[in-house]
Amino acid sequence: MWLIWFGALGLTVLDFLSKTWARTNLTFGTTQPFIPGLLQFTLTTNQGGAFGLGKQYGYSMTILAFAIFFGIAVWAFFRTRAKDKPNLIEKAGMACLLGGAMGNLLDRVQYGRVTDFLEFSFISFPVFNVADATIDAGIALIFISYLIGSRASNDNAANANE
């Protein structure tokens, strides 16, 4: 479990440093190219959750963010103690989820909102941050781990029946 927390802490620090850089070096609401045709910087903030949902409930969103972080931490704790131990991919996913959740939670506690500054330039998509990307990566890794585990279980069951 300590490896998951170490990874989560590293990702939280990366998110914190990136948001600090954005608040220091970008102008609110102004777009600046980063990787032409792919990614640009647009500094904004979000009091709500994903896609701005619940933005009128800033304080409640902070409480919800804490509850979600706590729930993920409890799930990860019990998951690492389960009979079928998580593989490395699932552990990496857990670290990503915890690190991203912690990064956005720290922003909410410190500023009352989340700092967003990354924006795709090739598609209309909400502005996001490193923590958001980390959470998405964590979900993808856990899903991939589940698919690999399901396939391995099915292969083992098929081999046992032969």
C-alpha cells in the first residue's frame, strides 16, 4: 500500500506544481498555444465538479470531493488486502486516482475552487488540469487491469476444463 501512496503523493506534487506555475505564468481567460494543433493553455477556475457540474455549490463540492477521496482511499486499502491482490496496473491506477483526487481536493481547500489550464485545441472539451488527467488515467488503468484479470480468469477456467 505504501507504494500506492508514494505514487499518489508524487502525482499530487506534480499537480500542485503545475497549477502553481499556471497561476503564476498565465493570464486568466487568455489562450496561449503549447503544442500547436493539440494542446493550449487557458487559465480558468472551477468551483464545481467535472464539467462544471454543481458550480453553484462550491462548499458542498469540497465536502463531496473529500468524501470521494476518502472513499477511494478506503477502497484501495481493502482492495490491497483482498484475497486476489491487485496487479501492478491496478495499483498504478489506484495511485493515479488518489493523487488526482488529492490534488483537486487541495486546490479546493486552499482556494475554494480548482485551477484548470489545459485545453485541447482540436476538439471542444472543458479546460482541465493534471489531476483531472491523472484521474482519467487511473480509471483507464483499473479498467484495463480488470479486463486483463477477467481474461486471465476465463483462460484459466477454460484450461482447467480441458
